[in-house]
Amino acid sequence: MSKLREMIDTPALIYGHDELGVNECYGPEADDACPRVAVGQPVKCAGRWLRARGWNFKVGADSRRCPLATLGVVRLPRAMARARGGGKR
């Protein structure tokens, strides 16, 4: 398990309209990529419902960025953010 995934104590739940077929997600890898799909493809939860830390929303069908990272549910460690070109030095 990656260090980023270890930071999340409870996984997000991914489910369809009928709330069947629930999957768990621990968020993106350190490079902000979805570990469940090939680079450049929409995230695995695209077009499905996501429930995480009080949030319950539908992810855009063409979303290529992890919604957990976008909402700040997952926070990249400062050192990782610097490595990506963000954060303060």
C-alpha cells in the first residue's frame, strides 16, 4: 500500500445508481493518477456515485482527475506536493 493510501483511514465507496456493486477506493497515487486505470483514461469512478467523509456526489462521466484529491478529502504530504511543483518551500 502506498504512503498516500495509508493516510486515508476510511476508503471512499463507489457505487452505481442502484447502489449495487459497491467498491472501495483509497484515492490517487502520489502523482495524482488513478491507480485503477491507464494514464489518460477517465478515473474508475467516472459516471458513478462516490461517498467519502460526508460527501455524496456523482463523478463526471469524463473526469480524469481524482475527485477525492479535488475536494481535498485526500491531502498530499507537503514533500510530495513540492515534488509535483506545488506547495511552499
